[in-house]
Amino acid sequence: MQYESHAVTQTSTLATEQNKVLRNTYMMLSLTMIPTIIGAFIGTSMDLSFMAASPIMSSLLMFAAMMGMLFAVTALRNSVWGIVALLGFTFVAGVFLGPILQVALHLKNGAQLVGMAAGGTGVIFFALATIATVTKKDFSFMGKFLFIGLILLIVASLANLFFQIPALSLTISAMAVMIFSAYILFDVSRIVTGGETNYVMATLALYLDIYNLFVHLLSLLMAFAGERD
């Protein structure tokens, strides 16, 4: 009887801790939107003609900068500096939205497309996060398949920097929407089931899912619904 009582107490404590991580993650995720929006505003106001002149080098430098900041967040995840690094990363990520937002806003219906991409991203996130939270199903089995898909996506994206094939760009964006949507299920499930207990890393994972989902949704909307002059 005492053993059963102890087991129930442990289960209750674990559930409380998991709920705390999930709550802190959602709060931090909301907070990251502020530097992202500020960064995006700055990015759209900058003269990015130099990026058009050397798109391959610019894309590689952006990728290197993002990876460097990701390592910084990971290294500092257990201290208050991890939060600072995370907010800094989201600011830089917002600035890096500048090129695609500038292209989108030059379309007749660009502002509408940006709003649709943001709204679509929000709907997908809340729907999948709710499924993972309510069902409490363990989606960890998806991890290996998603990682392989992500590696293929990165390789295809790097290759397309050189080939610039429109059909491949659309294929990459469609794949990315599916992969990062599935990653939302996977990452929220890890928090709910106790697989991720650090809310800085949990926030970073979900932020990257949302960020990439938005970028590729916007790319698809521009390709299929963009109204050019």
C-alpha cells in the first residue's frame, strides 16, 4: 500500500514538472515573437541589394551565423544567459526574414500573403500542439525519419543555391511544410512525455519549427497566389 502511494506521488510530481516545462515553454515562445517582429521590421527596412548580387555567399553566411547562435544557445541552456542567447537568436532570425518579406511585400497582395502564412502557421501549430498535449501520445518513433528528412532537406536546399530550379524550390518548400509540421507533434510530445525538461531547448525547437513552417508556407503562397505587377 505504501509502495502504491509512493508511486502515485511520483507520477503526480512528474506530471506537475512536465506541465511546468510546457507552460514555461509556451510563455518563452510567446516572448520570442517580440524580438522576431522587431528584427523582421529592421530586416525589411534594410538595403539588401548586396544579397541579390551574391545570393549563394549570402545564404551560406546566414546559415553559418544561425548555426553559430544555435550552438551558443545550446551551450548556455542551463543559465540565464541561455535565455539572453535565445532572444538574441530570435532577433537575428527576424532580421534574416528581411529578404523573403521584401520580395513578398513587392507583390500586389504581398501583405495579405504574409498574413495568410502567419495565420496558417498559427493554425497548424495550435492544432498539432493540441493533439500532442491532449492525446499524450508518444511520437518519439518519428524522430529518426524526421532527422533523415531534415538532412535531405538541407542538402537539397544547399544544392538549389547553385542550380536555382523553380520546381525544386517548390518541392523543397512542400517537403519542409510537412517535415516541420511533423516536428511540432514530435517536439511537443517530447515535452509532454518528459523527453525534454529544459524549457530553453524546448522553446528553441518549437521556434525553429514555427519559423521554418512560416517561411516555406509564404514561399508556396507567393509562388501560387502572388499577384505581380
